[in-house]
Amino acid sequence: MAEHKDQHYVPQVYLRQFSPDPEHRSLNMIRIPTMDVVPSVALKGQCQENHFYGKDLKLEKALGELEGHFGDLLRKFDNKEFFPANQTPERVHLLSHTMIQWARTKVSATRTADAAKLPYEIAFKDYLRKKAPEIPKDVVDRMGFVPQNPAAPAAISVGQGAMNTIFLTDLGLKVMIAPRGTAFITSDNPVVMTNPLFLGQWNGCVTGLNARGLVILFPVSPTSLVVLFDSLIYKIGPASKRIFEAQQNDINYANCLQYLNADKAVYFQDSAGAPSLVASFKKVHGLRRDQLTSTKRFGPVVTPRGTEEIIHQFNEDIRYAPPVSFLKPRDNVRHIPFGYRNELLRRLHAEFQEAVERGVFGPNQFAEFMEIDAKKLGIPI
């Protein structure tokens, strides 16, 4: 049991891609929010907590098996001409690993915990204020829910991530290459979701998995960054190239998003780049989120049950969308309203959830489900 006590929410096989030493045992780190630069920290001790996924080790061991396949895929990106084409195992594995990496971090576990507890805390506190006025207000305000199993939010988040991979199958994919003398960085929350067209134009989150205008940025090495994007909304890089070279403003954009998206640390390969990274981060520091989720109340509204309120909870988006070279909205898309990107995927997702509940597939058997259902419907994977 002790050998699996330290459980990584960003796998070591991924972090090694950004190690500066030949043995891949260390990383250069910038702490958040102090901006302290820490060279050559031990890679093994990063992005892990004791029994983060639970003491029974079931999820930890399942993720360990997936990480072996993930490592094989990451090493293919060392060849700058590698591209995971449609309808190949590499494409399916990339989508699956991207989604699971997004779901398995401490940030995602916190979001899952907030989604489970915040609406109930609001309703419970309202009830106490009305029904038990003798309880002091400051006591009620300090009350909160604590999960019986501290690892439950992480486990739930990973399971949801596995089942939600289907929402990535309609996105375009390109690989952006860092030119010589530049590099992509990573963090303890490396899969970034953004929506440059609709940021700030909607009263809530615009980076949902089935959101129109979604863009996902995932650095897979210091030289390669995977871009998944809504191809009906954006043009990414040269139209004729699946793999293209970034400009300096593209590198800055991707790296600042890593900083803004991170929890406690960003990691990078070349220690000489630390001063410029810190300078860039300081310019955008004010855009970091004070909280991961927000809850808004609407009402009161009259329903057959009486007078009620609507509690709306959503993830807080990172509102950072400077001009960049690689990403441009297509002509005549600014009039398109925000909404769901793909109704067919919503239906397929419901079918997959039902199949998982019936025991036909496991939450991590997205590839098998897609082979049966998506291909016959003509969805490229």
C-alpha cells in the first residue's frame, strides 16, 4: 500500500517531457503567487498528494495503466512531423488522455467538490436562517459540507472526464511547434480551455465541453502544443498545414494561459527563460481567478410548488484573449450567438452514460463505444 501512497494528479511521464536533465529527474519551477523561481526541483515530488484518488488504489492503478499508453503517445511528438490523424488509434488516445488529464487535477477535483456542496450549503443556510433564527448569523455563515471521503471529488471528476471525451470528437486538431529559441511551458493544471470569441459575452461559463467557440490548448512538450478547436468558428495557423510554427506572440499567449490556469506552480525546461516568464506573468496576474466557481441566485419565481429561487453555478473563465497570430475567427461568425456546438454529441453522450450505467461499457471505454456508435454515424475520430 505504501508504495502507492503518493498519487500524482499530473503524471510523471508527462512532466518528464519538460525536464532539463538527461535523466528526467528534475524540473524548473515558478511558484504561484509569489513568483519565486525554484531551479531543479525533484520531479517526483511535484503534483501529487497522499492518497489523492483514494486508499483502495483502484483508480490509482487504473490511471497508472493509462499513463503507460500516454507515455508512448507523448514520445511520438518528439518527431515534429508526427500528427494524430482522424480515425487512428493515436487520435482517439490523444482525445482520451487530454480529457482525463483535464479531469484528474486538483483544480478539477475542487470544481467537482464545489458543484456538489455549494448549492446545498446555500439552501441549507437559508433554511436555518428562516427556521432557526436563534442560531447566530456568523455561526450559520461559517457552516459548510465536508465529504465523508476526501478522495471522492477526484474520483468522480476522473469518471466524468472519461465519459465526456466524446465532446472532443468534433473539434479540429492542429499541432503548433515552438521555433528554435522559444519553448512552451506547462503547469499543475496543464489542459487549458478557452473561448476567445465569446469570453465576456455571456453571463456564465463559455468554456463548457460542448460550447460553441471552444479552444483547448495542451502542451505535450517544450516544442509541441496540441490545439483542439471549433473549426466552424476559428482558423488555426495556415489553412493547408496541420503542423505549423508559432510566432512569439503565440508562445507568450500559450504560456500566460498556463500561468493563469495553474493552481500552485508552472514548470519549464530552460532556466535561462525564467526572468522573461516572470515578467510576462506579472503583466497578466490580475486576470487570475480568486475562485474556481461562482454561484448566482435568480428569483424569486412563482412555481406550482410556491415561491422559489434558481441557483446557477458555473466555472469561472479566464478572461484573457489578446491578439495572436495562430488563432483568428472566421469571417462572418461574430453574429453567431453563443450556444451548444453539437446536438448530435449531446445525444451520443446520453447514450454512452446510459450504456455505462447498464454495465455495457466502463467509464474509460470511450474508444470502444465510439468504434461502435460514432463511426456508423459518420463522426470522424
